[in-house]
Amino acid sequence: MNEQGNTNYGNAGGFTYNPDGTYAYSSHKSEPNLGWSWGAFAFGWLWGIGNHAYLTLIALIPVPLLGLVWMFVNGALGKKWAWESGKFATAEEFNAAQKTWDRAGIAAFIVQLAVLFLIIALIAIIVPIITLGVMETTSSSYMNGII
């Protein structure tokens, strides 16, 4: 709805057609937000398919470290690719869709960091336990053979 309470049924050159047959001029044109994309960063090729940004599929090429590097390329250029794909009719539609993807991407990134932290913590706990167990077994077997 615009300032007069009318629903926006179309926008051409800053003029909005209202259902009562009048046109209203809007000096504020919505522009697509083409900044960093957490959705493209976290979801990569899945985000790319959903947004018709197929360059994200490069991450599937089995080259060492390409996927990691391509995550950052997706984050930096993903919204630009999605906007240029022509999938979205208006900047408002585009921004709303990308805002949803960004929320999901941030949540996924936080979960990924938490899982990574837990894995590192478990390794830090388990490796010393295994190492001490092997050392005790080795030293006791050695001592049993001497005595």
C-alpha cells in the first residue's frame, strides 16, 4: 500500500497505478540490495538453483579448495547473479526473497561453526585419552616382560 492507502498494482517510471484509476508518483524507487549474501555463502549451489544463479554450481567441481574459495565468491557476487537472472519481477520481491535466504544462511553458518567447535573440542578431549591409554598399555606390557 502507498501513502494514500491504495494497493500498488504496477509501477512504471516511478508512477504507481492505483485501483481507483489514479496514478501516484513515487520518488522513492526500490533498488535491489546486491550486497553480501549469507544464503549464497552458506547454501552454495542449492541457493544457486533456487535463484537461477547457476555459476554457484562451480563449487561441485572436485578440485581441492575450490569449494571453500567459491563459498566466498558466492557470498560476494550471489545477489548480483540472482538479480541478473531475471527470476524476480521487482526489487521488492527480490529483496524479500534474499532477506529470507540471508536469515537461513546466517542460522546455517552459526550451526556449522557450533558443529566445528564441538568436533574440535571432542578431538581435543579424546586424543589425549587414547594417547595415555596406549602409553599405559605399552609401558605395563613392557614391565610385565621384564619382571
